[in-house]
Amino acid sequence: MSSTATARPIRFASPTPVRLNRLTADDDLFLKLHSLYGNALVNQLAWRFDEPVDAVVLERFHAHLAHGFLSRRVRTTAVPFARPWWVPAARSIPLDIGSEPVAEDGVLDWFFDQSRVEFDPAVGRVWRLSAAPTAAGGMLLSLVTSHVGADGGAVLYAVGDALDRLETGAPVDTATSSGRLVGNTPRTGLYRRHFADALGQLRSAASGIRAAVAARSVQEPARNPRPAEPALVLPDRHTAASLVVEVGLVEWNSVAAAHRGTANGLMVGVAVGILGRSGRIADGSEVRVDIPHSMRVPDDPRGNATTGLPIAVPYRAGELTDLARVRAAIKTAARAYADPATTPALQHLQPVQMMLPRFVLDRFSRTAKAPECLCTNLGETGQSVASFAGVRARSVLMRPVVCVNDTELFRRVEVGLNLSWSSDGATVTLAATGADPDRFPTRDSLRECVAREFAAWGLRPVFWT
């Protein structure tokens, strides 16, 4: 069975709480990036089942999502400096269940193809659920979400709530589900609230500027410039190389412990090694590794509630990354970013960022750079979102997906390597994206670097096909 891509209206069972849920600085940043680059980066939660999941179950799951935490759209105001806010989306992209079975060697391609969707935060088209049978008799399921409305923690919260309601037979409802946290527009006093928010933003901007001046001597780890050579002859449009690899959790932890590190540190060490093997960084370089850290709390209404900890990790050709040093660097960065006095100046300027007009952002975007190495630890995500009405997924994957874009854009923003780590309590699932078109021109080139680095650590990978 399959459905069309036209949107359909949603009837809300009961009204959501009348309160304003303003966009955070991170929400605003991703919204502005969306206006500049479209769907350049999306998040994907993916499941592999050894048996089919009933279409009725998937329809019910979709309905819960459509009334839950992900179902939101952006509303704006003409009041200067007042922040946009979230309201429940009135429409969603319909569930799509394909009829053509996916071959075993086409699983990765099918998952990537699901990222080819046009999101629109203004109308609430910010997520898409799709499924397809496999040739082996199982099923693939994909939930692709826009980063404007949800970070990884928000997606897991929304999915966990929808699955809990599916399991208990709870009604499809906004007011009693995670959708109650999205917020809405009050019927009275709206402009008074906008003016109050604008004044608050001006105060926050002034405080941020003072804090930035005070912290002007605090330095973040530097990133390495992208080598200009070699420049391969490539098409005008580029698909970033991506793959998924599995390793036993016991094996992963034992290797980390043997090198005086943690599971998180081993991910960083492996990432630095892969980047070095590709030629993206030179022997003796200090690699800037950005590590997202969730700030989400219970009943958190924020779409994005993540901060980043940048650390510098030495790369030495032919040597394994020093995991004890990585562990110490992460602890030091966490302490530094917890204190405003040792937080870099740019971090204090988020209220100012939200006030910048579009033409200023256009100028900044010409010199903006992507992370050279991004390592995301999603924890044991698989255990809480693996079961659909008694049918348990064989594998659960969560990852950022770098979408197809201009080859020269990838070169200009100097994008490097993204790794995301998750576990179901028994198996580590590691998603890797090598987006530098000249170092990772194909999936095979990325796989070669990953295989060599894993072998150096004594890890035995199983690659998805």
C-alpha cells in the first residue's frame, strides 16, 4: 500500500494549553539555516524488522505522532525583536508505505532516499514517516525530522510517548500526550506579550554583549583548514558518503577500557583516526571535535535543547588516539562551559544572533564553516523505541543525514566527518557520514577508512548493506 504526498488535516481531540512556547536560539538558528540552505541536514530514526509491522499499527503510530511533540509549526510577529513561537501543526505529511520490497543490499540506499523530502516549518511539515517491506520478509521504517523543530532528544521523547500510547491503547489526543507541551496562541494579550518579550530580548542581548566582552580572551579549539588538494573531478551535485556499522557492546566497552577510555571516548578516537586516514587532517594536527550534549529536562517544551562541547584531539599517523586524554579533555570542556567566565564569547551572543536580519545572515553564510568532526552519543536509544505492538525491531538507528547538495557548497563550508553512536543494550550501532567530497567521494572510500581504523583497534565491524 502507498499514499500520496499531499497533506491532510488533523482534528485535535481537545485544545492544547494556551501558552506561548517561544523558539530557542538553537531553534532560530536552524530555522535561519533552513531558509538559506533548505533541507541540507535532517535527522533520521530508522528501524529494521525481521517481520512485518501491521499497517494498522503504523497508521495508529503516525496518528499519535501527528498529535504529539513533533507536530508543531512556527508563527511569527511583526513586533521587532519578539521571538517566533510554536503552535500545533494542523497538517502532517501522510504515512507512506511502499509496495516494492527492498533487497538486502539496498537497505542503506532506501533509508537515504527517505531524506529526500521538502520540509516547511511555517505549515508544520517537519517530519515524515515511511515504511517498506524487505525481500527477506521483514520491514524497514524511517522517521525523518527537520532539525528546526526537534533535536535527537526531542525525537526520542516524541516517539517514546507515541509508542507508549500505542501500547496502552490510549486515544489519539493532543491535550494528554506529548503534544500538550508544544504550546499555542493565547486569545488575548498577545501583543502585550510580544512587546514584553522584545524588551526581554533586548536586555538579554545587552547582557550577552557584556558577558562576551568579559570572556573575549577565552578561546575555543581551532579547526583545521580543509586542504585544497586533491580536488577530484566530480559532478555538480554530491551525495555524501554514509554507512552504518554494528559492533557488540561488550566488545566495544572492553576495547575502550583496555585503552583507559570510555565508550564515548572510543567513538571520538575512532572518528579522529578515520579523518586522518582520509587525508583530511595532517599528521600532528589538533583536531577540533564537537560533541553535542543534551540539556533536556522532564516536560521540556523546547524543540532543540542541546549544547556543544568542542575539544582538541591530537592526531598522530600510525598511532591510536589517546583515550585517557580524550576523557580528560571532555571533563575540562564541561567544566569550562558550565562557568560563564570561561565560556567562549560567541556562546554569549545567542540573543544577538536571533535579532540579525536576513541580509546579515546571507553575508555570514558565505564564510560559515561546518564541523570538521562531529561525534554524537545518543546512548541506549534502541531499548525504549524498539517495540511496535509486540513486534520488536532487530536494529534501531538514529543519525543525522547530510542531504544531496552542490559539490562546491560541501567544499566551501569545509565539512568533514560525522559519527553518531547508539546502542540497544547488546549492540553498538555507529552511523558515519563522510561529507568531504574529495576525501570521501564514495561509500566504498569511507568504508575502507572505517575498516582500517576498526582493525587497528581490534574491533570486528558488521556493515549494513
